[in-house]
Amino acid sequence: MNTGKRQKQRKVLLMGKSGAGKSSMRSIVFSNYVAKDVRRLGATIDVEHSNIKFMGNLMLNLWDCGGQDGFVENYLTHQRAHVFSSVAVLIFVFDIESREFAADVISYSSIIRALQENSPSAKVFVLIHKMDLVQARLRQQLFEERAEYIRAASEGFKDTVEFWATSIWDQSLYKAWTQIIYYLIPNAGSIEALLRQLAEVIDARELILYERTTCLTVTHVTRGLEERNPFTDRFERISSILKTHKQSMAKHTNLPPNIANFAEMQIKTGRFMFFITRLTENTNLAAAIPPSEQIFNAARVNISLVRPRFAELDIGSAKASARGGIQQAFASSGMGAVEDGRRRDGEGESGGVE
Amino acid sequence: MRYLQELPDADIPHTEMPPRYHTGRLPNSKAGDDKPRLLLMGQPRSGKSSISSVVFHKLPPSETLYLETTTRIKKESMHSFMDFQVWDLPGHVDYFDPSFHVDHIFEEIGALIWVIDAQDEYLEAIMQLNKTILNLQHSYPSINVEVFVHKVDGLSDDYKADTFRDIIQRVTDELSDHGYENAPVSFYQTSIYDHSIFEAFSKVIQKLIPQLPTLEALLDSLCQSCRIEKAYLFDIMSKIYIAADTSPTDGGSYEIASDYIDVVIDVSEIYGWDRTLALEVEEEEIRGESGCNDAESLITMERKGNHYLYLREINKYLALICLMGDDSPAEKKAVIDYNVGVFQTALKQVFPRAEREPPGHHHRYEGVEFGHDEPAAVGVGR
């Protein structure tokens, strides 16, 4: 997507009308709040900054910009260059329940104009928020109408702006943020390539790489029959399940949520095996594999062997020799015996492993 | 008396096959095929239907605001290690009206759950409760009366404790005034917004299990041999626990265990889909050997490096959940596995019902089974 250029900090603006739900969203995704906790939040004064580290080489610099008219006026005038320069992503939040939708869009256009002046290469994500307040059968239509109207006001970003319907009460929030994060990761391509190789080697049905604090999916690889998994929203669901569990553990162990991480989780059943283990400093890997103890054990060994490769990608010091590296790692592991018994006929790829 | 006439047509939950075992026979249940009952009673709007929706239908608590007032008896079945029915009785009917066929309702019941709204005036409710207890005392003296002091989530801690004490005082005083000392009445503080309702239901149901002391002894010895801090035997679907070891708890452990089941069930739902449906695709090889027959799961916490939580599917309905302490033998999972295996065998002897159902007897709840009952999905070699 946008590989090559490595930036340490990526500036992300979070904007929208006061009360639209910007800070609620941020607290849930990045600060371990549960949906009902956000009632405690007050209005954001001016700009609140937070730094979130993703995969080592991606440092999110999130600007939560208070949406009251006075502040917005200030962003557009005195602080115009300060706020809108070198922006990687603008996330603009619309409240679906807003009574002054036309006015919201006018405010949106003036912000878009300021962005175009200062950071013409930025990407714009529009989140149409609080969708839970709309009756289920009307949601899609209303969302599309609004999105078209907003797109028309998007000026230079007309063709690239993306729209997402969100709510803090279901996994749609995670779905939208997963897309945003994916866009921001500079070397998503090479991470994905390495992950796909790993999946081939360990014969995984699915691998999901996610960030530890936010539980947001960084990327995933799906193989074979698993692509028919009827739960197409499973990545968001898993984010949401893990986040809920993290909160439950934090509550009962009296640890703060940011350190109540599990080192490993395994679920073994007659239909599948699933485990989550730490991959790099900031990421965990979730693997769904066929129900076999052999594959399970081999997968765990292989993952621990491949860790340094991901760590290199993480730091961003590695050049693009991922393929050679992973093969060496596996070659020295003596996994040949395990591979043998279960290799498919006519399958060329795993040959390189031995 | 409309309600009486409607009784035979009341909503009887769908079952695919009549239960074959009745090992969990209740103390006062007749030999008949009817399932033991739990009756939910109380004033209108005290929260009876909300309770049964949340516990047995997994309705999100916030949705219960939209439930309509119950006007006829609603019957819920719980299919588990033992089958029983929960009857939700409309609150505004006088069941001791002479024209009512009292026996029809009260025979065979295992427990009467009386729900009192703690946020409302409760004097009338207490009066009704005592009237019911006194009426039942003669014909059905062995019925357990369980009082749920409900909706306590809205009360401050002090006020909650005062209300609870006041209700207990009033009920026992009034009963002894009528010469009924030491009535079999228990009290619980409950709310559908946290785990308390599930814990209260667990206690109610545990009283109806004749094998409870045996189960507890088994769990105790398991805990001792593996240095487990706390062990629960859960009914997977309802998240009611039917037994726990007898060590004292700090209250939070039930919640950890119950949240843990959620994680395992949710993940199992996502990846346990039926692959045979997509089998025309030839790429996916299906292996002759399969992993484990019983689902098991393990969570290790980073901070301690010990096996923190352990889950093992015991049979179709039950799961064992163990909370490990700091000094649990983390590296000795094999020992735990072995001992749990022993526990499983022992349980089968205590509970013949705990044996596997023959293939084809499907679990009533879609998407939560762990998949072992259809070995074809993983067992066909190519």
C-alpha cells in the first residue's frame, strides 16, 4: 500500500462536532474503557495528544481535537499550520443523530480545505457514528445517503475518502479502526508476506496478527477452506472478545488493564485448535489450526523460531530479505520430521522448508 | 379463571427427544416423566421475566426494558446434566383462589423462587410471600423457598445491606408469628446487570442435586492433588455452576470463570463451524487423527507465568474450570490433565447422565457445541 517510506511518527487528527463521540471512541480503542464507562467523559478542551506504539516502527500520534465551535475556529485560524501540517490521516466523526447535519458538513468542508492546503497527501476516513441509535432496517440506506452527501463536500479528497458506519456498542468500531491502522502501517506488505509464509509452514488455517493494547488486527492470513468461514466479521469479533476478556482479568486480578496481558491462551477442540501467543513487543499472534496435537506443537516451535524475523520487521532495520530468513530459521529447527507426515502431495512450497 | 384453562396450552419449549435419564431426581419429584420445576413468583414488574430471559435466553440485560408483562405461564426448559423446567408465573394472579387447581402448579416443584423488587415498596410483596409459604407449608413442606431481593444494582451499598436485612427480618418474624419456625427460606441479593443472578441460580440449583456432597468431595480432592485454588463445575450453556470445591472464595472467582467460558465459547463458535458443508472443495485434507475429544483451554498470565486458568470440557453439558494459584505446578500440566481425567471418570459413576449422548442427539443450542459429537467432521481420511 504505502511501503518504502519509513516514518517514525504518524500524525492522526480526530475531528468532528462536539459530542459526536470522538473521545469515547479513543478511550475505548486505546485506553481500555468499556462502552458504558464513556458516560464519565466530559468535553475535550482544545487538543488532547496521545502516543500509541504499533508494531515498533509505527508511532501513532493521535490528536483528539475538541469539537466546540470556539476551538474549531481556532484550529482554522491561529493554529491552522500547526494543526493541519504533516497529517497522515484525518478521522472525521459525524453523529448520525445530529439535527444540524448540513451545518456539520459545512464545518467538515472548511476543515478539508485546511487539510488540503497543508497536507494534500493525507488520507481521510469519515466515521458515521452512533449507528446503534438508528433502527436496524434503516441503517444501510441512511448511511449511504449521508456518505454520498459528505463525499460531494470532500473537494480534493472526493475520490479517496472512505466511509464507515460505527457504534461503540458493537464490533463496527473495531472494524473501522482496523482499516485505519492497516493504512498507517508502513510495511504492512512485508509483514503480510512473512505471515503468509509462516502460515504455509505451520499449516495454519488462519493467522491473525494483532496489537496487544488495543487488540486491533494488524493483518491476517486465511488459507484453504477457512476462507469459507461463515463469520466474515470474525476479526472484529476476536478483537472485541479479547478486549472484554482483558478487562475482566484486569478487574479480578486488580492489575491495571495495560499489563493484564495473558502470555498464552490455547483452546483445543475436536474441530479446531486455536492459540494466541506473543509475537513481538507490541503484537500477539492468534492461530487457528487443524485439530492435531502434532500440528499444534510444531506450530508453537515454529512461531518461537520466527519471532526474531518479526522483531526485525518491527524495528524496521531489516532489508527485504524476508524469504531467505524464514527458510533458514525453519531449516535449523529440525522440523522436517513433523512436516513429513502431513505434507500434501504436489505441494511445492513446503519443500523449501526442509 | 382464564389462566388455569390455558395451562395445558402454555408454551412448552421444543425438545427433540424426551430425556432418558433422570439421575438428578428431585427430593419431592414423582416418578413420572415430568421435569422438576423451578417456579418464579412475585409481584408484577418485580423482574421475573427479565431474570428468565437473561439467564436462559442470554438476552442482554439492557434489552429487558422492552419485555412485556407476562400474562400467562411461561415455561422454559433447561437441558443439561439434568433436565428441569422453569415456570414464569404472572404476578397478578392469586394462585390460592379455591377455583385454581393448586396441585397442578405446585406438585413436583423443586424450588419456589420469589422475586422482590428492592427498589420498590416491598411490604405487599412480603405479605404475599408469607401467605404463599404458609399455604404451601401443609401440602408441600419440603419445597425450598428462595427469595431473590432483586434490582439491587440501583441501590447504594449501605442502603442495599439495610434493605436486605429488613426483608429477612420481616419475613422470618411474620412466619414465626404464625408458628412456623425455621422455615426453609433462603435470601439472595440479585441483579441482572452483573453475575449475582447467575450465582444465586447456581445456589438454588445446587440444593436440588442429591449428589452435591459427592461432587464437592471430588472437586476438593482434585484441588488438593493439583494445588488448584478454586475449581468450578459449570453448566456451559446457562453458566450456572452446579458444584465448586468447598474452599472459601473472595467472590471474584465466579466472575473470572464465567467470563472465561464466554471467551472459549465465542472463539469456538467462530472456528468450530461445520466444515463438512464446504467439502466439495478438495484442497482441504482431512486427517485421520484428531486432536482431543474434549475441548480444553488454558490461559497463562504474563505477570505470574503460571497457568492461571484452565478449562476442560467434561461432557456435553459440563465444563470444569480451575483457577490456579501462585504456587500451582505450572510446568506440570500433564499431572493436571491426568487428575482431571480421573475426576471425569469418577463423575461418570456419580452421574450416569454425564455419559456421552448417542450420536445424532443434537445439542439444542446452535453454535456452542465444541464439535466432538460429530467425529465425521475431522475423522474422515482422504
